[in-house]
Amino acid sequence: MPFRPLVGRPAALVQGRSPAGPRYAAPVTDPARETPLPSPGPSHVPEQELRLGDRRLRVGMTGPTVIDDDWWLTVVWIADDERIVRFRELAPEAGPPADPPLLRMGPSFAGGLSGLILEEDGRLALRMATIVPPEDPARPWVVPAVVRVACKFEPLRAATLPPVELAEAVLRAFRRAAEGLARR
């Protein structure tokens, strides 16, 4: 695409605004204007380090709960020293892709738990959802990196592993899936 000078264009376009008014204006992406979630506190298992360039983040999880039908539930998060980071901070340098971060993380997360997750009716018994839904569905990367995880483990595999090792396996798979977000 050839370079087009800004001369002769409406001032609103030069400043990044739509001439049609605020309805069509670009959404605010200033992190200082977004309310950060504080770090949730200590992790149930030792936190794992996630490195993005020079930045060091921590990946932790709440204590898991087992509910009816043997679903194992927990909440995992990614935080820096002060707050929960947003998924867009984990996106590639070129910017976040169009599809939601959990859609991109899903195959890697499931692969990291290969052999541990139960398969029911041809589907893996694994579910993930963000705790805070996006304000704008068109911008799914602008949410805190706090995720609800629900899964069912293969009964024989789960019986041979202590609960702490199961929790560490889930946390490790989540960390690796999150690291993959920046590479895609």
C-alpha cells in the first residue's frame, strides 16, 4: 500500500477519531483507565514463573474443589507483582489476534493434560471460562487473565497421583498454554 500523506484529511481522522462522532470512535485502550484486579494472594501449589521477554509473571491457582459427577474446579491466574495482568499483555507483539485468548489456549492446555483428562462421548471433559467477561465482545483480549477451569480426570490416572500433583499438572499446562499466546 503506497504512503498517503495526512494533508487534506479531516482533523478527526488525523487524531484517530471518527468524523461521525463518538459512536464510531475507537475504544479506549489506556491501561491506566482500566481498574486492575489485585493479586489474589497465595497459590494452592507453588506458583510457576511465566517469562515474556524481560518480564516475569507468576501463575497461580486456588485450591481445587470436587463437585458432583467428579468435576474438578479451580481458578487459575496470571499476575505480576501488583495485579492480575490482562490477556492483551500476553498477546504477540504485533497485537492480539481476532479470536479469543481461551480459544487459542484450549488445544495447548488440553494437550498439556493429555492422558489425564477423561473423554466422554468423544469430547474431553475440560472447560475454561474467563471470570470477568469482556465489556466489548469484539475485544476479548481486554479482560484479566483469571480463568475458571473445570475438568474430569481419568479415574485410574487420578487414583495414582496425589491431589497436589494433579493441581501442579493443571497449573503447568495452563502456564505453557499462556506462554504460547505470545508466540502465535
